[in-house]
Amino acid sequence: TNLVDVGGEVQMPNTLVWQKGRAVNDYVALVGGYTQRADRTKVIVMRQNGSVAPTGADPQPGDTILVLPTIETKYIEVASGITSILYQLAVAASVLTGF
């Protein structure tokens, strides 16, 4: 095909006509730019055959540009803390009940 699909954390995911010389940021700008949750350092260009293009490579016809979200580390830390507490409670309950 002669199209480039742009999705993920962009304002209006869309499929655009490929044009020689356009970079990833050009295509992202055409669909309204990045969302607030976008991680601008984590943009994947997937080739039509399923392979991933090297970082900084210009999109080719048939490629998909995928902008990944920023991962909030504080949520991961909270989940880890809660999991640890639940595990300790389960171990204590097991010891007390003899199971």
C-alpha cells in the first residue's frame, strides 16, 4: 500500500498517504500531535513485514507508527507495596492457622 498508519498516544489516530521525505514527527503532527500521556522517546515504526525499523528511520509505504504511553512509576511502586503487604498478611495467616 501507499499508506502510513499512525496510532497510539496521538490526538487523532489516522491513516495517511505516504510522502517521500516525511519523518515520524511530520506524520504525528499531521494527526494533531502527541497526547499528554505520550512518551516521545518511545515511538515504534513497524514495517509491513512485521519487523521494527531502527530508531530514527523514516517511515516507508505500508508502515505503522505507534506512539507508546508514558508509564507512571508511582503506580507501579504503590502496586508493589500493596502486593508485598498482602503477601506478608497471607504468610502470617498461614502460620497462625497452621496451613
